[in-house]
Amino acid sequence: MDQDSEAAFAEFVTREWSRLVRVGYLLTGDLGRAEDLVQQALVKVHRHWPRLLRDGSPYAYTRAAVANESASWWRRRRVSEHLGDVPARAERVAGDTFAAVDDRAELMAALGTLPPRMRAVVVLRFYDDLSEAETAKALGISVGSVKSQTSRGLVRLRDELGRRAPDPSPAQTKGASHGF
């Protein structure tokens, strides 16, 4: 690879690193593993860099490589993991400035319960805001698979988040109905 291509690759890595690591984190729930995934994907991207520059889609290719690396990692390692407990919404103090962080942690834990391919579809569709066709192309699956995986994934996330939020106590319900 010539010096101009190397410089363009280095600039790409510097510019897109954080964005790619965020995608990896959403796929894995672990910052260290996300960084490892991005590094592994970048090694593969580097091999094809001149072609990617000509095609004009290095981020899309790299994002797909990160998603595929994540799926491959999960296939190689079928070990369940526990991402930690987050206090239920009902246990949080009203006006809690950390509630948004807790909600994100809850969502990350719920994402961790999805199978790797389903998680990749949900992350690419809703975090990276890809269309169904773009998601299908990035993951090498059909648009129909993207639609079904998205639908099933959202149902599973709603169910999982619903299980995590306890029903309000009768006292809370009574107070809420009287405007207290």
C-alpha cells in the first residue's frame, strides 16, 4: 500500500474510532471487547483499503466487519454472562439525575439477552439508523430476515424491560390516582 493510502487509513481510524467502538459496545456490552472487535475489523479493512477508497464506503464496510466479528465471537464462545443489576425504575428517586444512565444500563443489559445476529440487526437499525436494505447488505442477509429479526428483537426487548420493571405497589397506584 502506498503512503497516501496509509495516511488515508490512519486518518479514517482516527476519525471513526469512537463511532465504531460505540457500535461494538452496543453489540457486546463490554468496552474492552468492543475495542478488540474494532481492532480485529480494522486489520481486515486494512487489507482491502485501496478498494474501499475507490468504492467510497469504508465506514459501512468497517461497521459490517465489526458486526460480523461480534457474531463470530459469540459463535466461538457460547458462555452466558451477567452484565449486572440495575435498580428497577420504581426504586429510583424522583428527579434522579442518574436515571438516564440507569435506563441506558438497563437497555444494554436487555440487549445482552438477544442472540448476536438479532442484536446486530437492532443496533444497526436503531443506533446506526440504517434502513432495512442497508442493514441487510451490511450483515449479508435478506431484507426479510432484517424485518423479522427487528420485529422479534423489539418484542424481546420490550418483554425483557417489562420483566425488569416491577409492578407499582398498591400505595403508589392509589397515590397516583388521587394526584398525590
